[in-house]
Amino acid sequence: MTGNKKGQRLLIVSNRLPLKLTRERSGTWRLDRGSGGLVTALAPVLRNRGGVWIGWPGIPQEKAPPNLGELLDRAGRDLGYRIAPVGLSRREQRLFYEGFSNEVIWPLFHELPTLANFDPTYWLAYHQVNRKYAEAIAAESQPDYFVWVHDYQLMLVAQELRALGVNSYVAFFLHIPFPPLDVFLKIPWRLEILNALLQFDLLGVQTARDRRNLLDCFRALMPDVKWHGRGRVVVGQVNDRFVRIGDFPISIDYRSFVRRAGSKEVLAVRDGIRKTLANCKILLGVDRLDYTKGIPHRLQAFREALREYPDLVGKTTLIQVVVPSRTGVPQYRRLRAEIERLVGTINGEFTKPGWVPIHYIFRSLAPDELLGYYRAADVALITPLKDGMNLIAKEYCVTNVDNDGVLILSEFAGAASQLQHGAILVNPFHVQQVASAIHQACTMPITERKRRMKKLRQSIRKQDIFWWVDSFLRSAIAKDLSEFPQLDEYMPLTTRPEPIASIPGA
Ligand SMILES: O=P(O)(O)OC[C@H]1O[C@H](O[C@H]2O[C@H](CO)[C@@H](O)[C@H](O)[C@H]2O)[C@H](O)[C@@H](O)[C@@H]1O
Ligand SMILES: O=c1ccn([C@@H]2O[C@H](COP(=O)(O)OP(=O)(O)O)[C@@H](O)[C@H]2O)c(=O)[nH]1
């Protein structure tokens, strides 16, 4: 775990850059920092170690401002690390991002194979764009860089890098689930994908189930690779190289959420919502518009709860926030129509003067506004059909500093493995069970709510986003399996993010 600190630089690669490029009414372009957990966790490490973030700036190359390079250089100087863009044409965006990434891998890895569209032109584009990312990495990379590639859009990058002669340490983290063997087998390019994944040095997934699924696929389709170890990280031998597979549940910046939860802006939003919905229990759902999030099933379960438990009628309101997403993919457009039809039908059935059962918001919320909604909600209703992790679940709990909220959580969210002891776990396909969980949550005594919420918040505090980065990097540098101690022993809670493990390759 020692090493020459000089030169241990990080090169982060993700489909999107951690910046938002928008055009103002005046026609001038502006770049804002992205706000996700990944940026929060990796930005300090990148600043400390020095490094580069490579990704797509979020708009088609044809529409990019002519001074994009200059804008990104300036943003990089403010952030303390370099930003290197990968330009994608409108066509590449359509075939690689909307096509292969979001019409093939996304539905299949979420175990919805009937939604997949195995168009061979998508696969070609996926290959070409992964090569483009690899070329951008090769142009930036030094032999001693630790390259960390993120997510399902970029599964072929290590293979393309090796073909370009780059032999740096290359790690990969998959943010979405890895499917069971019988689902994975349906991909026409299954062998190509597994072969490409073996070119990484470390493969990280969210949960033990994802790790088992990935290993099952390797064992079934590539019996020559021998795997050793039984713990959270296992090692496979591929000719003369080793590849590690481990599960590392991603998390959030606990302390920052707690701090922000008490700000006057957040409290003002909370108070405004509570005043408008006085005397009502507030249920909250917040999701990207995505068929994996189970929004129609949830609306049906809420309708069932109103039908089955008349004591909820007039006294319970569901606020459902849907954030527009992937509007270029046909299924997402259809889903929006389905949700809006259901909201209309349910409101039509139950609304009476002074009470509307569902408040529907179709837009993204500003960060403080979102926290205000979390704080106003008595119950968070998080029922994806399948989800890599689901950070909303963690954000809701951590923001609930009064410990009086209730989390209803799908057993198919990655977050369920860490939050099972405090949440009410449900099967999102079982409408009556979810309805009964809604009733249970709305009538739960305060002592039980506090006991459950404290447990939830404690487990997220122990394994926050800095723990996640640290565990991942430490698993990369451990020399052999005996060096993988219990991951929760890695970093004392009081120290962060300074003692991040040194990075291999130095
Ligand atoms: O970039 P988009 O296509 O607009 O989609 C947004 C992101 O969605 C996915 O999130 C996943 O990562 C989360 C953090 O690890 C996890 O909690 C969630 O369950 C996953 O679905 C996607 O993986 C990202 O690449 C997208 O940027
Ligand atoms: O109006 C909104 C709603 C959500 N989020 C953020 O979107 C992320 C959603 O992450 P999650 O893991 O739950 O699901 P994903 O959308 O990545 O599949 C969370 O960090 C939220 O804070 C946001 O920035 N604005």
C-alpha cells in the first residue's frame, strides 16, 4: 500500500463529463459543475493527485461552440484537474448512446430483454465510439496513470486501449446491475463483451449478486479462466495476467447532505410544502423517467392503497417527481404518456374539494428544492423493478435528520442489500403488498420510525462515498487476496478524503 506518491495520477473516464454545458438566451455558452455523487467523491482525489477527466460534453459535436476547448480548459483550471472532451456526432450519439447503450445494454442488464433492440448497426457504433474514448485516453495517458472507466457505455475501452499499446492499470466500475447468465446469454455479442471485460485489471460492481452473476457468465462462457478466492474480491487468471472482481456499493457524501439538510433554503421549501399539504401524510417518489424505476406499478399500488384503506383517502398525498431522461429513445416517450394517463385516471377517481391524491411534477428540481422535498416527505416510496443502486433512497434517509421518515424500498434496488434492516422492503410487482406497505408506513408509530431511520442513516454514514472510492482503490493495489481485509475496516469515519489509498502503477 506504499508507493511513490509522485505520478500516481488518476484518469477518470465516463460517458458524460462532470460538467453541464448550456446555451443562455443571449446565445452565450456556459459551463456548470455537475452535481452527482461521483463528481463529489472523485473531484478531491483528482485535485490532490492531479489528473484528467475524459468524457462527452453532452451536446452533439455539430452544435458545440467553437471555443469549447477554451471553455473546458478554463473550467479545468477552476476545478484543479484537466478536462478532456470526446466529441460525438449526432449520429454517434444516436447509435452508440441511445442505441447500443440504452436500447440494448440498459434493458438487458435490468433483466427486461423483451425491450432490447439488437440492431447490428448499434453494435458497430458502440465498438467505434469505445475506440474513440480509448484514443482520447491514449492521448492523455502516461504509463503510470491509474485509469478508471465508468459504466456500461464503455465496456470495450480496456480492450481498445490494449490494442493501442497502452498497458496502464485500467479499472472499471459498472453502475447498473449485471444480469443473470440466462439473460446475458441473449446478447448476440456476449462473447465479445466478456472478452473485452477481461482486459480490465479490476472490475467493480454494486452488489454481491452482480458479482455472482458476472462470475457465473465468465465460468459458463470462458471455462479456461480460473478464479480464486471466495470473499468480496476474487481473482481470475487470464494467460499471464490477473483480473479482479469485487462488489463496492456506491454511496453519497453523508456529511454534506446532513449539512445541507439544515440550510434555510431547504427548510423554506420543506415548510412551504408542508403548509400547502397540511394534515396530509406526504409520500414522495423521485425518479428519472425510466421504465426500470417502476413508476406505473407504484401508481397502481397507491391507487390500490386508496381503495383498500379508506382511512388514507383525503389524508395521504403522493408527490411524484419525474425527471425527463433519454427522450430520444422511443420507450421513454411512451412511458411518459403511460404515467400521465395513470396520474389523470387516479386523480379523476379520488380527487375531492381540498384534496388531490397525486401531485405530479415533470421536470428536474434544483438541489435545495430536492432536499426540501425529501425533508417534507413522511414516506419515501422507492420501488424500482431493478436498479444498480438508487441514490435517491440514500439521499432521502440522510436528509431525514429528525429520524422520523419511513423508507419503502424495492428489494430489487442495489441499495436494498445495505438498507434492508431499516426499510420496509417490497416486491414492486406485488401491487397489494406495496399498498399494504404504504398503509403500514403511514400508520407506523414514531418510536418504530425513529428506530428504523437511525439504523438506515448509520449504515450510510459508515459506508459513504469516500469509503466507496477508498475501498475500490485499495482493492486495486492489494498484492494478494490476503490483503483484502473487511472493506468496512478500511477507513476510519473521521478521516476523509485525504487518506485515499495510493494508486497502482507508480
Ligand atoms: O446519463 P444518463 O443517460 O442521463 O443517465 C443518468 C445516469 O443513470 C445511471 O445511473 C446508475 O448509477 C447510479 C450511481 O451509481 C446508480 O445509483 C443507479 O442505480 C444507476 O442506474 C447510469 O448508470 C449512469 O451512467 C447515467 O449517467
Ligand atoms: O430533480 C432531480 C432529481 C434527482 N436528482 C439526482 O439524480 C440522482 C439519481 O440517482 P439514482 O442513483 O437514484 O438513479 P439514476 O437516475 O442515476 O438511475 C440523485 O443523485 C439525485 O440527487 C437531481 O439532481 N435532480
